[in-house]
Amino acid sequence: MNTLTSYHYCIQPSLVDSCDTNNGWADVENKCYRHFDQQLSWEAARTSCRQLNGDLIVITSGTVVNILQDTFVNITTSFWIGLRDQNGANNLADYRWTDGASLTIYTNWASGQPSNTNQRCVTADPQWSWFDESCTQLASYMCQKNQAVVNIVNRATITQQENQRTGNVAVQLSENVIANNVSVTCRVSNAASDITNLVFGTILIPPGSNSGSLSYSISSPGQAATITCSAQSIGGTQFLSNTSVGLTGSIRVVKAARADFCSDVVVVPVTGAGTARIDLSGSVADNPVVITCNTVSSNTAQVTFVQQNVAIGIRIASISYTVSSQDLGDAYVICTAQSSNAGTQFLTATSASRNATFRIQLAALSLIPTYNNMYRSNLTLYLTVNIPIPSAEFAAIFTCCISNYSETGNQDLATCTNQIASSIVQANGTLATVSLSQSTIAFQSGEYFKTLNVITSPAIDQTWKQLFSITCSSGSSTTNPRYGGLNATAYINLDLSPIVPENITTGSILTNVNPAFTDIAPCPCNLQVNFCDPNCCCDSDCTASDIATFTTCLRPFVVRPLEHDCRAIWPDKQDYEALMCVAVDNNPLLGFFYSIRSAVTSVSSFNTLVTASRAIYSYRESELQSFSGQVTNTVSYQYGIPIVLDISGGLSGYLALPSQIIGGCTKRGLVRYLINSNSHCTQLISNSLCTPTSTWSAVQYLMSRSLSFPPCPISDAVKKLFTGAIVASATVNYYCLNDISPYITNGQSATNNNPANLRRCNFDDGRTRPPTPLLDSTSSLCNNVVTKVDYKIYWNGPEIDRIIADVIMGSVPLTSSSTSRRKSTLTQQFSVQFIHNTTVLPMVSYSGNPGYLKKYPVLFAINQIGGGSSNSIVSTGAYLRRWSPSSNGLCDSSSRVDVTFGNDEISGCTLSLSIADFQDCAALRDRVKILLDGSISADYVGKRGNSSDTLNNDWLSIIKEDPVYTNNLTSNPSVISGSCSEIPAALNVTFLTAQVRTAPIGKLEWEIVGAQIRYNLEDWDFICGTGGAYGCSSQVNDTTSPTSNSTSATLTFSSRFKPFIVKVFTTFIEVPAIQQTNEPLSAERDREISKKCCSDILYPFSLTNFDRLARDRALGFMMMLILLLIGGVAITKPWI
């Protein structure tokens, strides 16, 4: 008994009407479809669809067809679809859909179709089978279009300043408005505290139009806001707000530009004029800017300013001021900037600077040196001021005096006026004194030091030791108030003795030893004076009992392991050793290696190599190879070189991060080029770390130079090259933690160092500098503490392109838990990752370097035809893939994945066929072959894993064998339908691989030396009955689908499908490589031999010093040299 299987498809209704279903459109798989009964030609039908913002239907899935069949049940005639033969040759490969796609997996041709070269356009009948027809024939048609959406025109991020207050965003509908006005509105979809906040209006777009512009107002600046727009048809369903969101845009509002002082304190002269530096948060654009500064409060100093005009393109300006009071108090100043000509870049209301303190600079006085010994009759001291006398100010006058030092205290400065400190009566009756060269010193304009001499006179004839103090003071009556009230003190230790002439007759003459005749180092191991050096028997400091404890006696020279090496240099090396030394070399000829096998280009050579036996040779290296490179080029970055920073002011430094060292952490661990690192530093939580200069502060790490709030100081930047002035761009993202506990421990390790509760810090708008650690005494928290820093450095060749840094911050409690007996610690984490820049050059994915690696994709290329007769090999778009079946196993829903090296695999999918597909075996063959050919888009296979498009020798032609049919029929000749022979049901891909050595001493690498593609032919039978019966009578009606109300007892099969499997086999066969003859060399052995000349001569012939050279060859080599030596002597010194 035959069983008829029926298929039921359920359509999930859309929650919203997104395809204007009231006007006949149907929503299927996020696209809109409509059938039109009007009879038109193919071109006219397509034009009609385009006028509705769509096109003729494109069919790529049987699932969609089944749903459309159940949706459009009233179709009774054939209708145009969007498929057409481009060349009119009735070749399936020439058919294209209206979206440009070719026939790939899904087709639904009726039996015998396509049938006529003059019928280039395609219709579908009510059962959705395809027929080719003349393009001028009249038929109904089905249109397809995307759902109606509203798109933002400008896809780039729009950046504007807060001062502009308003803006506009252009929108465009995906199709023209047909009947009803469409209301369009926009919103910020990623709203958050650190995101730009905008308020949008609403616009109406009338019928016939498809674009408009929405205005918005700025509520607050921040990070870029993602903008989404939606549309709603008023009284219609063409556009629906829930489904009309299209392409998004982004708008970023930055803080208003402002002026600022680079220093919180500006030091000014006592009186006169000066200039102060003003930094703007951005270069002046569009309109000049006027800077105005005013004193907001003042203790005593009076400072007035002159307005400063700043031209376009300038960011740093100087503003002039005048100090009109000599009082020493502070003045507090604020500056604002205003763009001229009604410009909005700088506004007085939003550009005010921070309060800057204008402070009169106070001087300091010093006597240098502060303490000194005086052994002669004259000593010079220097009286210095830290600020040279300004040209507009009066002279500064200081009074100096000298006095005997007293432990009970020095003389009062007001009464210290002595120029002569002390005196002594000598044996000869004269009076000797200690005095200053002058008691009053005046500093004139531009001077900052004066000399002051301490003098003893006359010459003394007895010892005199005494301590003096010297004091200089400006007093309160000096004419320059900047230098008023200053004093400085120095101390002199006088130590004078009578001069006694030296009696040279009692001296001795030292005779220098000539090292050419006298051994000046008879005991080389005697390294310490007045100390017995261990095991140094010749050390004169060693007693007999010391020597008795020695384990050995060191010889004058240590053992020289490379004594007979030609490269060795020793002080006692003889001249003849240059002739008889041993040359040692490590060259590529050591050991066995394999050469590169030639490519396989023919079927015969391919089959011969497959059947060849595996090589019996093997190779194993006996030592590890290493390379230690040194930096020879300091212009470009090289591996291991520190990353250089450009510091404002023309200075340079090095990029550093805290890193672990033995016993703790260093604050400045250098970041080196191409060396990734991960480290952590743990410190006891302390109030002393809650400062701007500690490792807790974000300003101690890399910052972006785009930061302009405040506009100074200029942040350090990484240089692109090791030398030069060009810097790499840096983007720093700041994240704030809600819970910092994963980084805090109480004597135990942190359990979670990657918290998930991250959010962008509120201050992080890309322009504002990060805040420094701030102590909150109320909550005992240190806010703005850095817990983690990650640097991602993108590089390309010898230069750095850009840096992206992530800094995680939080608030640290400064008090430990009352239940904990241990002090809490904070663990900071730091990492550096170097990433090859994929934006400068396209990423090239290698499958090994140079040889293939197992389980990496095999590389393929195609032959691209160039201009004239030139062709080129390109890997872009080339592939050879296997099946990756979907959950239902059907080919139309399965995908394909790359073939990986070394993996033998069988993959396939199910092709669902009906009895109608077996009416034309030739068409079925073509259909299956096209399906398999979809896995191939390659003419060449890469020999190695790093094959390059620019090197043709890196690629190997793929041997392709087309299927050979013994029965080339255009139609099924069998009386019994449902049976087709020689169907190309499988694709057999075979790769020949070999292990070769690309360098003489390199390691073995995998290469592909041959590749072949051929088809496996199978006979397919459509089994109609049960019990193993096959074959279906050709008289069975195969064009009428069964209906639910059918009473016919005749069984039809058009709606019945049977599964047939198409397969792709990938096989890797290893073939032997070609053996290379070996050329062994001697290996060095460090040996200590006698230094006699005869031993040196015979050393190269010592058979024990050769590893790989055969004994007989070594002996023959030695005898040949002896024979040549004897012959040379006989010729040059004849016996007669």
C-alpha cells in the first residue's frame, strides 16, 4: 500500500504590518511580495516593480516558495519572475537574477526546461515551476521589495561644539511616499550619563518625496550618541514606526572651547610689565578671538591686562599685563574668550578659565659653599640670588659680617656689622687678622651672584684653628622690596699652619721598573693587597699554613679551550700557529636535508608519485639553533627597543608601566617594541598613594593629545619611529567601576580581576583630562584610583601606527574592615599587547610560514586575465570548500567551509528531487554538476602556507578532470522513468604532500606538490513503490498536484520528493621527498694538548678530533698533506 506524505507549512504572522498588507503586499522572511494580474511584457513588468521601489521576484530558497504558494493561493496563470538569460545561448550558466546573482543551489525548472534559445525570460506557473518564454510575451508578474525604512544619510560621526546648541540631521526614506504623509522622528538609542544628549523634532514628508532634515537641540555634551530614526505613515501602513528603523548615524557634542592658564600660579615682577601664556582648547577657526582677563580678587597686588586678539589657526597666545603695586600680596585672575563676527567657537559665557594666582616672585639668598675648610690665607665665597635683578627694578643691597662661632648662638643680624672677625698675636709680635674683603654688596640689573673673599693677613708663623660664621642680610631698608628681609649664613673652619720648607736631601729616588725586562706581575692570581687569595700559591701574603689548606694552585694562565682555533688570540700565540690552526665552521652542509620537490603537472606523474614508496631516510638535528640579534639601526623600531615618547618642549622619554621585579614592583618598567607583557603590582592601601604623582593617578599613564580640558599641559605621545617628530595617535578609554572589591584583598589573592560591571566614566568625553586621586575625608575614600591599564599598540613594519588604551578606575576605601586583622592591599594590573595593523595593509592570512600547518586552510588562487595577453594569479575570491550540512541536511540551506590541510574528510548534503527531475537525465546531470562546481573557484593551489600572489612559483596548477559520460544523451531513453545513470554525485579532491626542507639547515616543512579534482559518477533511481521496487511508469501524471478534495484514485508523484546525497571527498596523500647527498664537516672538540710545535703541526690530523669524517678519509687526507709537505721541501731544498 502506497503512503502519500503531505507537507504542511505554518506561517508565523508578523506582530506588526511592515509591508502594507492592506494593499496586497505579503511579509515573508523580512521582504515584501505582491502579485499583479496585469498582463505585461518582462521589461514592462520590471519597470512597474521599480516604480513601487522594488523589482521582479528573486527566488533563492524552496522554503520561501512553499510559504508564497500558501500565501498567494489565487494565482491561476503563469507570471514573470526576475530571472533572465543574459546571452541567449540557452546555457544555465548565463542565467542571472535581477539582483545580479547567478543560479547556484536552488532551481525549479519544469521538465525539459529551458528549451529555446529565443526564449530568454522566465515565468513560473501556479505550481511555481519555471519555463523559459519570449520576453515580449504578456503575463502577470510578482514584485519583491525590502521593507520600508528611514535611513540617516551621513554615516560618519558628526562632531560639533556645545556652543552651537542646535543642528540638523538629513534622513532619506528607502522608497518614495505613495499616498499618506509620513512622520519621521529620531532619538538617541544608547542614552547614558556619558553619552551626548540630544532632543529631536519631527518632520512630515509628503507623497512623492523621500527625504528631509530633522533639527535637534543639545542638552549636554559627551561620547558619540547613536541616532536611530523611524517613520510612521499617517492613516496608512506604508511606513510603520516599529519596523522602519534603517541605517543609523552618530553625533558627538564636545565641550565648549575655553581659554586657560597653563599654570595655576603666574609669577610676576614687583612692578612693571610682563606677559602670561594663554592656551586655547582648540585652534581658532572661522573667526578671530578676543581674550579678556580681569582680576576677580586681590590681596594687595594690582594687575591690569590688555585685551589680546588671536588670529585664525593659533592655539597659544600671550596676554600682556602691568603690575602697578609693590605690595607682595596675590591677585586672582580669570580670562574669557569671545569669537568675533558673531562666531560661536568661543563664547564669553562658556570659555572662562580656572582661577590663576598672580604672585609677585620672592627672591632667596644663599652663601655658597655653606660650610668649608680654610687652609690658606684666602677663601672665596659666592653670594647668590635665585632671581636676577630685573632691568626695571632697583638694585638690591646686602650687608655682610664675620664673627666667631658660638654654640650659644650667633650674633643678632641687626648688630652683625663686623668686617674683621678675630685677630691673633704671633711669635714675632705681629698681629694676624681674619676679615671680609667687603661688608656691603650691591646687585645691579641682570646680576645673580657676587664674590665675597675671606682674608688672613699677614702670613702667620704658628698654628691657628678657629670656627667662624659669615652672615649676609638685606635688612628691611633695601630699595628693592622683592629682596627685602633675606639673609644667608656660611661657616668657615680656619686651619692654618706655618709653611716649613721641605729638606730634599733626606728623600729617596724611585726607580721605575721596565716591564720589558722585569715581570711586573709575577703572581697574576694575587688580586687583593694584604690578603691571602685562595689557591694562589705565589701570593706573598699567604703563609705556609695558608698554602697547606689550598685544594690546588692556580697556574699563571687559565686553560684556553679554543687555543688551536684560528679565531683565538692569545698573548703568547706563535706566528706559525696561523698556518696550522683549525678552522671551525657551522654551515648548511652539516647533516642530511631534503630539497624542494618539483611540481606535479600531469595525470601520469601524479599517479606515479601516488604509488611511490615512502622514503626510508630521516633526519634529526643534534643541536638547538638560536639567534641573538643586536640593534644596528636606531632610526626605526626593532624588536626589544624601548618605545620612545615625545615630550612637550622638544624632549624625549620612554613609555613605561609598573612591572614586577624581584621583591616588589618598579614604577617605571620600560615597554619594549613587539614584546607583550602582563604584570600586576600589589601595594598596601595608604593615604600617601592618594596623590597626583603616585601609580594610582591616571595622569601618570599615556593620555591622548586630543585632550583639551584643560588645554594644557600637552600630553606625552608615542613616536611613530624611534627617531623623528611624527607621533602615533592615541585613544584612551576610561571605565569606572561600581565595585572595586575584586582588586582589593585582605592578605589573600584577588578572586576576580576582570569585573563585568564596567561603564564609561562620566568625565570621559574624549576631550577632558582624567581627574587625579582625590581624598574624601567624609567617606574615607580615595576617588579616581587606577586599578587596571591595558595598552594595545598597533604596529606595521618598523613603526607604530596607533595606540588604544583602556584604563579602569574606581574608589578605594582607605580604612580596613573592622573584622580584618591584616592591612588591605590594592592589586593593579597592567598589560601591553602588540597587534599588527590591519588598516594600513590588508590582512594576509597564512596557513604556515613557510610550510603548511595541520588543520589550517589550504590556500587557493585563480587565474585573472589582464590587459592584452597578460594573466596574473590572485588569491582573492579563490576557494575550494566542502559541505557543512545544516540541521535539516538539505543542500539549499547548507553552507560550505574551507578545506584544511592534512584532514581527510567526507562531507555532503541532501538534494531533494521529485519524479519530474528524472524526466531529463542530461538536465539532472548539469544541475548536480553546477551544485558541486559551487564548491570550486580555484585554478591554483598554494604550494606552501605562505604563498604570495606576487610569486607565481608559489602556486601549483590544479589538475581538473571533467566527468566522462559513456552515454551522452540529451533525454532519458529508458522506457522506465525515474532512473538516470552517470550522475556526477561526488567531487574527489586529492592533494599530494611532502615534507621538504626549504633551507639547507631549516626544519622539515609540509608542502603540496600536486592537486587533482575529478568527479565520481553514480546511478540514481527514484524508488516509487515499496518493497524495493523502483522505476515509475512514464504514463503517470506528474504535472498535477494532489488536492485535499481530490477523489481520483490515481497516485501522482509531482509533490513527492526523495533524498539524494551529493558528496565532496578530500584526501591528503604523503609522497617521498628527494634525498640530498650529505657533506659532513668536522666538529670542534675543546682539548688541552701540549704546546710543542710538533704537536701543533699534527693536531689537525688527530683522528680523535673528527666526528663525522670517516677514519680512512681522515688518514688519506693526512697522508696527502704529508706528501705535499715532503715534495715541497724536496723542491725548495734539493739534496744535491
